[in-house]
Amino acid sequence: MPLDIGPEERIVGRPLLRLPTPSEARQIDAVHDTNESIPPFPGGDAGHFQPDFDKLFELGIGGLRREIESRRQHASAEQETFYQACGIAMAGFSRFVLRVADDCDDIELARACRQVATEPPATFHEGVQLMFLTIVALWFGEDHALTTPGRMDQTLRRLYEQDLVAGRTTPEEALELICCLYIQCNNILGPGSALSVLVGGRDRHGNDATCDLTYLCLAARQATRLVYPTVALAWHEGTPPELTDYACRMLRTGVGDPAFFNDELIVSGLRDHGVSVADSYDYMNSTCVEIKVVGSSHIWVTAPYFNCAQLMLDALDRATDDEVSAPATLEGFEQIVRDQFATAVRDAAQRLDAIWEARAQTGCFPLGSCLIDDCLERGLDFDRGGARYNWVENSFVGLANLVDGMIAIEHLIYDTGELSLGEFRQILQRDFADAEPLRQRILNRLPSYGNGDEGADATAAKWAGALIDITARHTVGPHAYVPGFFCWVMHGHLGADTGATPDGRRAGMALADGAGAAQGRERRGPTASVLSTTRWSHRAALGGLVHNVRFSKALLDNDAGLQAMRGVIETYLRRGGFEIQVNVVGADTLRAAQADPEAYADLLVRVAGYSDYFVHLDANLQAEVIARTEHTAA
Amino acid sequence: MTALTALIFDIKKFAIHDGPGIRTTVFFKGCPLACSWCHNPEAIKPTRELVLFEEKCIACGECFRVCPQQAHERLADGTRVYHRDRCVLCGACTEVCYAEALVMEGREVTVAELMVDLRKDIPFYQNSGGGVTLSGGEPTLQHEFALALLQQCKAEGLHTAVDTSGQTPWRVFESLLPYIDLVLYDIKHIDGSSHQQHTGSDNGRILENLQRLGDSGTPIEIRMPVIPTINDDPEEIEGTARFLAGINGITKVEVLPYHKLGASKYARLGREYQLPEAQPPDPATMESIAGILRAHGLNVHVGS
């Protein structure tokens, strides 16, 4: 793998991603030839990888190699092969680091790389350097794409504080190095993906882990303002108020970060899934919001994405196949929907278990196994049960469409009786053609999830609970399945192929983009929306979920607005919300919202002395608000 | 016995400009003033009103069908006209207008019904130091209801604010005060004849009530809308500043620049906007007005 080192780089080792020269192309071809001789990879998830940086920084590459050698002395025959592979992988990792050193023009950089090729990092700079080289080695050397810097305010803390005491570094220099790492993340990852850093939270003893690096990791995000990585905050009641305040002020600038993760909830959820007390504090959002235990887990995420809207339509098809058997009661129809989900979950689990099994038979991940506990202790590969925690996280996309759709079916078919299931199905198949008044009535007159309406929220709680329960009960193989309600960009992709749904959503439109209200259905503001999303327990949903809030910049340009935003965030978290992200938008976004109101239905703006949804304003008002937003920004 | 009701036109959650913290604001319908710049024209009439959002109409034709008064008429060219003079506000059309192009502004609520909504955001009030605000219109116009609502809020430990024009008998304020934590008080003109000209009523009682409110010990936030050429004369502001400096209990004076954001609401209500030519004041004017007030020791905040 050829390297690419720029003249000013302070964190080095990125692979060559431009068009290779002829001699470089020959090197790449050689790699491809080697890959050809390996059996095809069965698929499944090996990325979103969270290595054990703590152990690596403590022992160094050399220390890990010695551990492998020493364990090899007492290994069984099968373990012997495993340790041999691990030894080869670590030797290759070390050689890669030495090669980076050789390619460095900068003497100090070359020295730092030589140090970490064998020894533990002795300085903060060496730590960040080894972190990046590890990411590159795992990502490009063993296909663990999206390996993250992770909880770097904790893993690098000791090195930073030692440097500070010894006068070897300053906060400014540390900030610069973190910025360099972030920039390199952008150099190795193309658009449309995700990479995460999580700061704050608690240490393995349960004490608040906030330190100077927590702020520096956030500040570096603010300073670089690039696509990657996102920097999120693990928030708990012991999070210092000044850190919360810092995070809110950062959000106000429109940088989009940090998202707030509910540390207490996630820690409890992990323990429910058998994670030890000490390990439960040491988790990560693996890219977006899917939770993994750092350094000791083999967890597949978003495996797979389930399309709640389509599964509901499938159930509707099944219920109306033969009018005679159409369920006479709401409970009867609900059972058909639950069965549809259960089948989908069971089929997916069967498929994924088969892939996992095939992987364990045919492949191995020796480098990953060196950096995930307890592979070395057990003498077992990452794919064969070496990791301490093994499970699969799925993700249900479009919960709100399901909930609002069930409300519409309850009302139209089973309460008023004005339509039969079959008639409603036909209306949906025609995409509400000639039924626009009905669609408007569903949208505007029926209760919907996301507005603090007790009835609608109870329906949401019932269905979220059902999906959580179905995930737990309808798995087949050896691995636990853990639910999530998160969509990444899949709400758009899945929605594009999904016909009109009972909630009034037209065919092809995006599905709900979070665990909260569907687009266009949130009418009573961010507080009502928070009440709805937190009406059901998120504790089991380690597969992740997102609650979105959007504010205009002008809403937050004063202290009252800032404090109000903080009030919304803290209330959401204290009510057991899993994750909340605030988008602060400027005039460009407002114009986009004018063009595409449905996509921006939850965008809240300050009108004048009050706030309202931007898309609820008429054209004149919208123009005024845009003019004022631009004015405020100037 | 019929339950006490009020006519309100909105309940706004996440209200963050009507007192401290995150609040829920109840907007009462009906106002004793009729300010030419009013940005909430739907607040003025103490009765229900039909509002038209033409752009939302999906031309389903239901309103023509259900109206017993033929107030909705379909013209030969397919367009529609609403005869406000024929309308008896029966609500038959708004009931079937699912696209919400026809909306009845104003609805009757009881204290118990309102409290269900107001209680929902208690977690937010607690986390942000917020509460409930009565606004309008003029909430004290429906003072029996306002009193019952404020009493209930205080009985449940909620922080209360009342946003008032001050144009109400003192005895009404007096009865409400034990249940009010903060008064948001509008001052539009210090000069009585200007006040009469632009709001339709004299300001004698407004100024007198403010004096008494101050003496009662209730914290007061003053709100001053600034409308160019109408009430931005530095001498008049100086007069206002002198008056306010003599009032107890004023914690803050907020000067609010005029904006035209309410202008489009007039057509929907079948009314004419009185200030089509007016423009918002520039930031320098706002700062100089704030400066005049600050020179009298007032804590001034320029709003937006």
C-alpha cells in the first residue's frame, strides 16, 4: 500500500488515494493478486471498528507482540494457528509503521513513528500518531472500514497530561494535533459516510471523565468544520454545567455538533445486555448512533434496516388478499402486522447468522483480534467468538409512519367504519388520487405521533415496544439481536421504493427520519415532540435512535434562546431520551425549505416575539424571515 | 352550572420570549386597543372570526356544499369568494375543510381543558425556569377566567406571567396580582393624544396602573414597540424614560423594533393593513432609543 505524505503534515501515514504512478500501480496490483487467492468475503459487518486503544497505548505494538508470543507457548493446536496469524499481523503492522517513518522527511516525525513501531507512545503526539496509524492499518489492511478515533479524550488523556506537566506540550499544540487527525480522517474517507468521536461521559469507575481534552476535541471540530469526524457528547447528570454550556454555544454556531448521548440510559442498556459494570461506561457510537462496547465487542450494526412502512403495507396486502378473511377487529389487524414484522426479523436473523457462520469457517481477522478483547486471552479469532461481547443491532426505519398509519386505520376502518381495509388499500395503491380530502383529513385531523398527544403517543409506545419485543424473541441463532430505530440516509432510499402509506404519506416520499415525528406531522413545537419521543423506553435500543430538532440561527442569537435550547436538550435526556441532535440553520437552508417544505417541516424559526414552523408561514412571512436571518448573520 | 370559559385563539408551546425560561403562552382573544401596527390582528375582536388561507385550498368544494348561508360562492371562472357579511360563523365549513384553508380563529376553553395542555410541559418549565404566560389580545378583559386560571397555575406551583396593555380597571389587576409572578407591560406612547390617535384610546389609566403595579412590588418587564415616525421621537422617548425611571419594580425594558410580519394576516381576516408604507427601524435608531432609556438607569434590552 503506497503512502502519501504532504510536506506540512504533522500526523502521517495515510494511504495513497490519488491515481497511482506506474511503479505504485504495480504495488497495488500485487496486493490485488494476493487478495484474489483468498476466498470471497461472505459479507456482514467488520467495520465501524472500535479498537482497544487503552491497551495498545499501554503495551505498544512490541508489548502486544510479546503477549502473543507468550500466549503461544501454551496454546492448543488451533490456537497456535491463531496466535501465529496474530503475530504475523502485528509484525506487518510494525513494519508498516517503520515504512511510514522511512517516508517522513521530518526528523521528529520519523523518530515518533519509529518509537511507536515497537514501543508504547511516550508523548501525546506519538499517541495521536499511533492512533491514526492503527486506524489506517485496520481500515486498509484488514477491511475494518470506519475505524474511529473513538473516545480519544480518555484514551489520550494520560499522555496529554504527562506532556503538560513535563512542559512538552501546550493546549494549543494539542488542539493543532487533534485538528491534524480530523483532517486526515477526511483525507481517507469519501463523502456520504460517517466517522465518530465521543467525548465526556464517565470513566470505568463511573466518575465523570471530562478533562481538557474533552474541550479540545470539541474545539477541534469547531476549528476544522469538515465533514468528519462528528464529535458527540456523552451527557450525564454529573457532566459539568460549563461543558453543557460550551456544547450549546458550539451548536449555536451552526457547526451541527455535538449531538448529546444519554450516558446513563446507554450504560443501563448495556448492562441489560450483559456488559460488565466497568465496560458499560466504555462505549461508543460506532459511526452515527449505533452503540458498541469499545475495544471488546464484535457487534454488527444496522443489520439490517427494516422498512416499517413497507412491512405495514405488506401486512395490509395480506389482510386484504381475501375480503372474507379481513380481520374484523383492530386487534386482529395488529396481529397480522406483528406477524409480518416477526417474519422479517426472523428471516433476517437466519440470513445474518448464516453469514456470520460462513465467516467464522472461512476467514479471520488477526489484526482486529489483537485489538479486541478477549481474542488474545481466549486464543480465538474476532469472528469466532473471541470478542467479549457479540451481538447484532438492527434498525427499524419509519416508526412514525407505522404509528400514524395504525392510528389512521384504527379511525377509518375500525372506529367510524367508513372504509374497509380493502378500500383503503386501493386508495393507497392509487396514491390518494381523487382522495386528497381524505389525505388532508388524515394529515390535519387525526392525532399523530410527535405532538405530545397522549393517545397517539401511547400507540407509539405500543409499537416501539412491540418491535423491541419482536427483535428479542424472533432470533434464531447463537447471537443476540438488539433493536435500533435509526435511519442514516435510508429513510430516503427506502421511502423512494415504498408506496403511499396509511398515514397520508405519498408514494416515494421519504420515511420518517428519526425516532420522533414524521416529516410534516410535528405541529406543536420541540417540547411536545420531545414528550412524544420520550413516551417509550429507549433503554433496549442500543442499535441507536435519533431525535432531531431544528432551530434557525436567529432563534438562538440571544441568551434566552440559548438557554431554551439547553432546556429542551436536558429535558429530553432527563426523560430518558437516547440521543438528540440540534441543527441550527441559516438563510440557505430556509430557501431550501421554501422549495421543499415537506423535508423541512420541523424547522423552527423566530418570527417576531414568537417562534413558528417555517413551512407554516406564508410566502411573505418566509421572505421576511429569510431577510432577517441574513441580517442577523451579517 | 356551566363551566367558566374563555375565548382564546392560540396556545403556543416553547414560548421563549414571553418571560423567563421555556413557557406555554395562552393567547386570549379581544383587546381594548386597536394599534395601527398590531401584528396580531386576530387578537383584537372579542368574537370568533373566520380566517382564509387561500394557498391551502385544494378546491374540494365542500364549503360551498355545507354553508347554510351561501357565504362561500363559486364564481363562473372557478375561483371562489367568501361573503363575510353573510357568514354567521356557524363553523360548518371549517369542520369539513380538511386542508385547513378555512380556519375558525377563536375557541372556547375551560380552565380544566387548558390545564391539561399547560401541565404537559412542566418538565421543561422545571429544567429552564419557565412557566405559563397569559397574553393576547388582552387577557385581563376576560378577568374572571384569567383569575381562575392564574389561581389554578399557582395552586400547582407554576410560574405565571401576564402580558398586558394595561388598559383595564385597577381592581381587575388588584384581584389578579396575588397570582402573578411577573407582569409584561406594554408602553406605546407617553403622550396621551398620540396614544389616542394610534391605539384608539387614551393612556391615562395605563400609566396610572403601571404606577400602582410598581408600588405593589410585582416585578415588571416593560415592552416598548418602536414604530418609525409614530413613536420613535427622541423627545417622547425621553419623556417615557423619565416616567419609567420613577416606577418601582421594573426589572427590564425591552424595546422591540416594528416589523411587518403581521401584515399578511389582515387580508386573511378581510381587513386592511393600516401601515402599508411603514418600514422597520434601523439598528442605529434602536440603539439610540435604548441609549436614551439607559441614561435613566433602566436595564434595556433591544429585542428582535
